[in-house]
Amino acid sequence: MAAPSTEERELDLVEKVDFRILNVANNEKKFQEVLGRYLAPLLLKASSPHASVRHKVGLMAASNVSQAVADEERYSPSRKGSRL
């Protein structure tokens, strides 16, 4: 059996990090711990020479950011009448 390519290994690592993030997304403390541990290495994968890896990182980032914003809006006090 041939060893996995660099691209396959990078995709596997990105998917494992995605799973770990999703696994703790409902627990704020654990979520922060996982982000603290894996966010920087994950962002480094955004500069991978492999387009599939960069694409996967981009999808993860977009998904997780949009989820975080939705959660923030859901749990934040109403901001009616306030201006930014």
C-alpha cells in the first residue's frame, strides 16, 4: 500500500481539526480551548500548495465564523436603538 500523499495527509489533518471543533461547539469553554490549540495551525494550512486543502480551510472558516456570529446574535441582549 502506498503512503498517503502530502495533500491527503493535509486534508486528513484539516478534517480532524474540523471534527474536533464541531465536537465541542456547544461548550464555550472547551470550544475556546480547542480554538486556542488548533486555530493557528489550521490557518497555516490556508497557505498550502494544494488547492483542495486551501478550499477545505476556507469552507471551515466560513462555516465556523457564520455559526459563531449566529450564536452571538442569538445569545446577545437586544441592541434595539443602539448605533455602532
